[in-house]
Amino acid sequence: MHCPKCSHNATKVIDSRVIENGAATRRRRQCESCGYRFTTFERRGPEELIVIKKDATKELYDRSKIKKSILLSFAKRKVSPEQIETLIADLEAQWSKSWTEIHTTKIGEDVVAALKEVDPVAYIRFASVYLKFETLDDFKKATQ
């Protein structure tokens, strides 16, 4: 594992914890060169989940795309990185159990539903982009 600060490739594990109901491991690491401490997550990836886009093209599922959107939704909200990782892992587990191919609309609907349960502000932020809100009425309808 390369140090994110100095790029040295020798790091040691200080602490390991199983998270996400056993689906992932959180590790605290320390660089042996500069002493910088950082966290890594180790998880099994979804089994070749194929995403079907709106234009009918297909691509491999990319966790980083969902994570980026969700992180933007939670900007300046009181939520831990572990809570976000758990939310994403739960969605991935749900999708992997049911499908080998999934439409982007299903992914979006599931993320919206999950965010609505966790944080109303993050839900509105995500929904406003995903559902393409254009008027104040769109926001009002989403909060009813």
C-alpha cells in the first residue's frame, strides 16, 4: 500500500476492524517512511455487475461513481465515512443478490430511497439532480 502523503510503498497495519456486517475490513495504516497515518477499506467487489445505461449501452459497475454522488449529497452533513460505506455496501449487496445486470434508473431509485431513510437533506440534494428538479414545486413535491 502506497502512502498517500509521500508515496512510499512500505506501510504497516496498526489496527483492523471488520465492518459492514463482515463484508469489509477497515484498516488503519502508518507509513514506515514519514509516519503518516491513513485508513484503507478492503471489500469484496460485486460479482461482475453490469450497468445498463439509458442509451442501452452496458458497462461494468463502478463503485466510485455512486460514492462520488453520495459524498456530494452529504457535503457538510454529520455523517461518518463508515456510514456512507455501509450504505453503499448494503445497496451493492441488494443488487448483487438480485441481478447480474441492472439499469441505471434502478440504481438511482434505490439510492434516492436509501438517502431518504438516512438524511433528508442528502436525499433532497441527490434527488434534485437525479430527478432533474427545475422548479420550486419539484422540491415541494419531493418533501411531501
